[in-house]
Amino acid sequence: MTNIYSELAGLSPEEQDKKMIEYYLNKYIPPRYKDCSKQELPPSIKEKINQAFEEKKGIFLTGQAGTGKTYIMYCILKELIKTREEDFTFIDMPWLSILLKSYVKKDTDPVDNIKEYTSPKYLFLDDLGVEKMTDFLFESFYTIIDIRYCHLKPCFISSNYSLKEISENINDRIASRIAEMCIIIKLEGEDKRIK
């Protein structure tokens, strides 16, 4: 892989900026979502995204499978990257569950293990509720959400669960914190993947 910094040598500041944005878009936006665009979203969703950033909040996207939650998450991430924001983590919950379990096997410090998710300015958590919520995963996830809640750090979360279902199936304290720290967007409709 070519070193991005060697590619920047000799370019104007504007060209360097454009090249860096392109680099980060390629690095963090998967091929399936490469062409995602906030401009293609319905006006009501764009308004809520703008509201979230104005109020320094996150977004909680809820709806059935295939209604566009992950697409919207990548649209938001793409907008952040275009503003040269680099302080974010994007992860889906099943992968987070696997990573947290692997840390235990490596016998590493539990506090250090969650810093990657508590430290960034923005955290994207895709597909909350898909993972099996063990006691260990619950403690880790609750700690991540609570630290971010206390430090006013935005979370962008997608889930097939509503907040009520998160309260019933995962934990009411997590649902309560998400409700306060996020603008809620409920997506209606059928599974676009099947259609």
C-alpha cells in the first residue's frame, strides 16, 4: 500500500486536503456504502441530523431490518470525514462483542480495552441488539454509554429495537441515557433488501 504522505508531497494545500478526504473515505466507508449521500435522504431525516449536530447530540436510528439505518449512519460518517473530522470510531455491535471477548483472553486491562470507544469525539454503534448480551458485554457496553453520556460525547446508534425494547431486553438505564443523548429517528417501511 502506498504511503498517503508520500502522495501528498508536491501538492498544493487544496489538493492535499482533497487527497486526505479521499483517503479517509476509502479507508472508513465500505464499498457497499461508497456512494451514500446525505443529500439523497428525506428532508425530515436531514433536519434531524442537522438538529443533532446543532444540539451536540447523537442520533438513535430505529426500525425494522432493511429500512436504511446503516446507510444513514454511513451518510453521517461521510459528512464528518468531509469536514476533516478524524476523531471517531465506527463499529457494529456483534464485532464489538467479539473484540471485547478477545481482550479477556489476552488478559489485558478492561479499562484500556474500552478507551477506544469512550475516547473518540464521535462513536458509531451499528446494529445494537443483534449481539448476545452477556453480563460481561452488558457491563462493558453500559460503561461505554455511561462515560460518553457523562462527558457529552455524541453516539450514533442503530437498532432494530425501539428504546422501549432496549429497556425491556437490554437495560432501562441504557435506554434512558440513549433517549437523553440522542435525537430519535424512527424509520418506517419494508425491508429494501428483500424488495
